[in-house]
Amino acid sequence: MKRSKNLLRKSAALAAMSTVLVSQAPLINAFAYGEADVSQSTFKQDTDNSADFQNWLSNVWQGGEKAYAQTENIALTPGSDAADLNFSWYSAGKGTPAVKVWKDGSKSSAKVVTGNAEAISAENWQGKSYSAANKVNIADYFEENTQYHYQYTDNYTGDDSVWSAEYDYTTKATDKFSVILTGDPQVGASGSSSDKSANDASVARDAYNWNKTMQQALKTCPDASFLLSAGDQINQSGAAKAEDKKTRESEYAGYLYPSVFRSLPIAATIGNHDMAGADYSAHFNNPNSEDKLGSTAAGSDFYFNYGDVLFISLNSNNRNQEEHRTFMKKAVASNPDAKWKVVIFHSDIYGSGQPHADTDAATNRIVFAPLMDEFNIDICLTGHDHTFSRSYQILDGNVVDYDISSGSVTNPDGTLYITTGSGSGSKYYNLLNYTPYYIAERTNACLPSFSTIDFSSGSLTIKTYDYNGNKYADDFTINKTNTDMSVDEVINNAEALINGTEVNYTEASMNSLKDALSALKKIKAAYTTDKDPMLADIVNNYGKDTDRVSGYGSVKNAADKSTSESGKSVNRFKKGVSTLLDKTIYIQAQEGAQAQLADYKSDNAPKIDARALENAKTAVVNAINALTVQEDNNTVTEPSAPAEGSSADNSSTNNSSTDNGKAPQTGDNMLARVYACMAAAAAGIGAVIVGIRKKEDICER
């Protein structure tokens, strides 16, 4: 392991940290903007009876431009980073696809980039056939805050090429930016008697409302850099029959209909309704997917970077955890200094919707939740539930009980889980008839919804709205200082010092560090879930006849299902099969029912004492800073006293995260990130700022 020659830099001071902790009151029920009985919703009828919808249906969708047939619409997707942009579209013939792009006012110096035409055989219900999915990637071209224009052609032949109309694309800043988040537009799911026909009323209705959602999203967030789509872009889940494939392509015409998508890139993760058809990969030109890890028929995992934010999309239809882990390692290595790590996948592993949250999604929790902890993911964005929910900070199935009454948390451990509502209103679900202990807020008000996420170096804020632009949920912010480090990072850094051999510290100071580390590890051990035997079972048998899971997390064998004494069963693994489910489901839910235990109280919820955790981390950091170097001549170098005003004067020190939460830090970056944690909490909830100055001595390695 490579070590820095200047492990402890002279005259450096650590930035201060402020964390707000909760008092030891029980967790409270989640506040909701609306909890609805979806059987009473009139949203579908209200749309059909709208004069605006009927006019659009006649003059735009089925008449006029005949938008219902335009499966070929171009889709922009993010490239590997903000300087890149990818394009994909269908064409009837196969040629040499190309995109021409230029800065505003500079068309004479336009850049032409050719790509590849992938052979396909696709048809929609409107009678259009396609033989090529055209892919073009433009790399290292786009500058921040610049307006561009582009055109594309199915077959580039030089000056006589036939180009499309001109479209705009305006780049945004990367140090501070916003994105739009939607889930489950599931175009085609609203249902009608004309399904699987050219005039499918379900596709029309859902495309209309989906377009309204996206138009409002751009009105609410006009400077959005791109869209994050949490899966189930379309409804038709099967792709084996010719009529299924035609339906899917007609539904993609609805999904890609909004004109905003000619200028707004889409980062769409794969949902369970998307996963069976190769049409997903034909419509979206996703970056960094060449390794095909986490693959199903639709596609695979992908990632991209935008400034200091790493975005990772996982295909949660694939239960091979090791493939996802390998992929996430590569993604994290692409931006080791990422300030924020965002994961998006479809399955609502910590959601609150009645059909999925404590059934099939719970199965996927076994596979995906440990990865969020392992890689220290800040926020995990999911769909599938058709209801909105926001979790508390979750670490290994435990709620870390920070005080979030202000609508924010600073430097938290654990991951924030968001489950999106329906982006089109095509389908709604009821909420669980109990509030899972990990849910901070939830709603299923029967209107299409979207969220915006604002990123900066110091904060991440999610805001959620309905498609009329009204608030749909409370805003929530995660703040980060330059000193943010997880429990695992503190432990790893301490162990690297203890196990190091190149610098000799006095026995007394090293023993103090060992004692502090032992106390922190004891707290971690108390909240760590026992090894889950079902995880290995799922991974090892995935795709085999011996797989005990089917579909999107369903329990295959009746003997494995959770069954009540009266013989009723639900679609989740019974108690005793998975240690994580025993901890996160059966501490609250009844066997064989989607119902809460009669004697359950919030005090029973698995949770971590945030104050104790932060104090233990602080003790380790203080012990590191108090290490005394034993010189060769048997003299010792004592740690210097903190510099006057150091906690305030050095608050801008840059100590950003550089690992996935497992490997210890090495080199200059290691102790530069060991920070001043809470030294003491004010009575119950106060934030205390503690400034700790590094040792002035230079320790050669």
C-alpha cells in the first residue's frame, strides 16, 4: 500500500462539522400530503372528459401530425460526462447515421459526427416499420452554459445529406445544477377496450398526461440538466408475441412524444415492464454500458458523471449481486472524488405501496440494500410503487435517528431512499395499511407527480410536485461539509494507522486510538445484521431451475411463502429465511398478511442512536489527532494545541470523499479527510461545532 511522505501535514487544520441529532423520542408516523383510496379516483374519467384532451386526440395524436405513429422520435441521453451527449432514434432504412451540432450563431463551423446503425425489425400498430436503431455519441465537445443546435440524418452522404429539423440543446453549469426525477409513466397502463390497436385509448390518455407532467416539470425547473426516469417507461411487459412488440413500440411513441425530449436528455433505468424487450436499448443510447453487467433482454447497468455527482443506474431485474458490485466498483473508480453518489433502479426496496413494498420489493431488498451501504450511497431513487415515499436515513436496515424536523440533515450516515409516484397517472396503488418504520413521508394522492433534485457541493435538495405544479410532498435537504465521512471510512482510516509499520507512535497514544476504535466497532456490531443466508441462495441460483425467486422478486415455492396460522399467505419469504427480512419486515408485519403486528410499537423499530454513533466517531478522530510520534532518539513529538479560531478559519478545507466505504484511504488524502465530528450534543438536538487542528509535525513515510 502506497503511503504519503507527509501523512500529517504541517500547520493544517481540519474543517468543522455540524450534525443535528434527535432526542430519544420514538419515531413518529409519516406525514402525508394525501393518502387515497385509489378505487375512488376519477383521474382517468376526468382526462377523457376534458375538452383539451379530446382536441389534442383529434388534432395532434391521431390527426394532424399523427404523433401516435412516431416511434422514431429521437432521444438524447447523457454521455459519460457533461462534455458528452448521446443520441438514438429509429429509421425505416439502414444507412450511416450522423448528428450535426454547432454553437448558437456558428452553423458554418458545425461539427458532424457519424455513428452506427443497429439492425432491428420493429413495427407499431400504426403501420410504421423500422429496420435501424441509430446511435451517435458526441464526446468532449459541449461546454457549460452554452446554447447549441443540432440536426440528424439517417444516412450521411456529405453535402447532399437529408437533415432533420433543427433542435436546441443548452448546457448547464456542473458545479450547481438541477435534474428532474419521474417514475412509472407506464404509458398504456390506464386501460381501455381499444388496447392493442392503432387507436389505443390507453396509450393516448397516458401520453397526454405524461406530456403535461413533463411540460410542468420544465416550467417548475427550467434549467434542468436532464431527466432521471426510474423505470417502467411503458406498460406492455411481454415481448414474445408480434402483437406485444407492436404494442411496446406504440407505447414508446407515447413515452417519447413530449417535445421537451428533443432538448432534455433522458437517463432511464430498466423497469420490470421494460425488461423483456430489446427495444429499450434500441431507444436509449446509455453511456458506460459496454460491459453488459446486470443484463437482461432490455439492457444493463450504466453510469455517468456530471460535475461532482456520480449517477449509477442498476437493472434491478437482474439479481446477480456480484455483477452489480463489480459494476459499482468501476463506476466509483471513474469519479473517486465524487461529492455525491446517486443510485437509481426500479424496485422500491424501501417503499410504502401496498402491492410491492413488503412483498416482491422486499426480496430485492436482500440483494440491493447491502450495496447501498457498501458503497456509501447518498440517495437511492426507485419506482415500482406508484406511490411517493421518502425514508429516514437507512443503514443496514436501521433508521439512524437524526432530527429531521427542520427538513434537513447534515453529514448523515446511511442512505436516503426515495420512491417516485406515477409520472403519467396511468396507474395508482394504495399505500400499505401500516406505515413501515423506515418511512418519513408518504402519499398516493391520485395525480401525476415529479420531483426536482438540486445539487451543489454542499447540499442536495429534493422537491416534489404534482403535474399542476403544486407541492406533492415536503422538501428535504442533505447537507455535506468538506469533512463528511461514514462510519466505515473512519474505521478504515484508523485501522490503516494501527496496522501501519512505517511510523512509530507512542504506546499510550496508540492504545487510546485502539480503545476508541474498539468502542466504535462495538456500536457498529450492535446494529449490523447477521449474515443473510438467503442472499447467497438468491445469487447462486439466479436464472437456474433451483431459483426460489421468480419474476421481479416473487416467491416461487408455496413452502417458502409467509403463511398465517389460518393458512393465508402473501408473496414474501417467510420468517426465518432471511435475516434482513426478519429485521426489516417481521419486527413489524404479521406472518401471512400485509398488516402490522397488533403489539408493534415504534420503539421496536431497528434504529441507531445517532448521538452515540457520532460521539464514538469523534472519539476515534480525536485519538488520531492526538497520536504522538516516537522519534528514533527516544524523544517524542507531542501534538500541537489547536490553533486559535481554527474551527472557523479552516471551514473551507477540501476533504471530499474518495472511496466506496470499504477500502481504507491512502496517501495524502487519508488523514486529510479525518474530520472533527461532534464532541458533545446539546441537550437533545443541538448541533455542536468542534474544531480540531492537525498535528504540526511532519511524519515521513
